[in-house]
Amino acid sequence: MSFRYVIIVLSIIASITLPSQVQAQQILRVGTNAIGSPWSFHDAKSNSEQGIAIDLVTEIGKDNGYSIQLVPMPTIVELIPALTSNKIDLIAANMLVSPERQALIDFSEPLFVAGDGLLVLKSDPKEYRSLQDLKGAVIGTQLGSPFVSLIQKTGLFPDLKIYTSVPDAMQAVSDGQIGAAVVGSLTAAYEQHLGRFSNLRIVKSYQSLITGPDALGVRKTDGELLKKINTSLDKLKTNGTMKSIFAKYGIDWTPPKPS
């Protein structure tokens, strides 16, 4: 009788605990930026989260048997704190790798190399090369980006305007509220790909404050997860999926050069 009782008890424990443990192993909580197009953004028409990084994570999930649980954040500012406090497991957003961020989290292999771009009105013909050329103007940039501290360090813009998103900064230039905006060049190009802000131009002569890779982010303690992500990214680069995902958002992807 006692042996049978033990078997029954063990069966009940297994039926209760095993599914939850397996499920916990399969779910990957992915933090996204609801206003981080084209990397991650909330699409109002479909009421869904979309973007390059989300499409890539979906493919990574398929490759590794993860169930992807998207956790949208209002802005990019909340993502790293959410990761380090174990509220999410992975960052899939407009996350430019910078020394400050590398001190806090680890990054995947590079997805795309870009940096900041300078936006001005098309009616402004000057070919700006650096921020020094804008001295005395009122300019803006995007919240939570590495550009904020880099601009502030120049001491040239005491009235620097900081906007929640790239489109907000671009709108401010378009409306004449500021003379120029220093924002993520890929996002600016994507906005114009969609036909928005046709009265603005990306200044081709401008030399970026920072150029580097965008990548997925994980906790420093999650080396095994990072290894799986990088293995999957290598597959996506090789089989053409990476290029097709970027093309979906109007971007011609080329393999980032090794650093």
C-alpha cells in the first residue's frame, strides 16, 4: 500500500511540476521599444509589435524552440533596467552598442552598422560637416540615445532639446521649432522611406558622432543564451533570411564588417 501511495504521489507531482518547468524553459521574454522603428515599434493598424529585431527574434525562437513573449516598453530608456532586473530576458530594439551599454549588458553579433545622422530642412542648403558648424543653433536629439551625452559634452548647445522619439525630433525640425536634429540615421531613413517628412533631408556631408553596430542585448550572466542567439543569427545571415527581413523595411542589408 505504501509503495502504491508513493507512486501516486510522485505521479501527481510530475503532472503538476514538469509542464510548468518545461514551459518556463521555452518562454523567452523579449523587451521591445514601442517607438523604436524600424527595429521595433507598435503598429497601430494591426495593433501589434513589429520591426526588424522582432522578426529576427521570431526566427531565433523557431530555431531554438523558444516561445517568444514580447514585452513592449514605452521608450528605449526602460529596456536595460528591465533586463538587469530580470523582468525580460532579451532586448530586441534600436539598441546601438556603446561603451556605456557594454558595461551593463552583453550584445549579440552585430546586426547592422549605423550611427547618428543630421536632419535639416531641405530649404537649408548648407553642407554641415560637424556639430561645430551648427554652433548657435537650437538642435534636438532622441531620449535614451548615446547622442545625448556626446552632444552635451561639446558644450555648444546649452538649450539642447531632447525628444521621446526620432519622429518627434524630426517633426520639430519640420515645424521649424529647432534648426536640426541629431538622431539615429537608420530610423530617419526608414521614416522617409515611408514617405514622411518629405521637407527634410539627411545631410550627407555630416560626420557621425558615433558609428557602431546595433545588436540584441542579454544579461552578462546569460552566456549560453547569447551563444544560441549568435548561432541562429549566423544561420539567418547565411540562408538569406537576414537580408530579406531588412528588405521588408526598405533597407539594403550587407554583412557588418568584423570589428
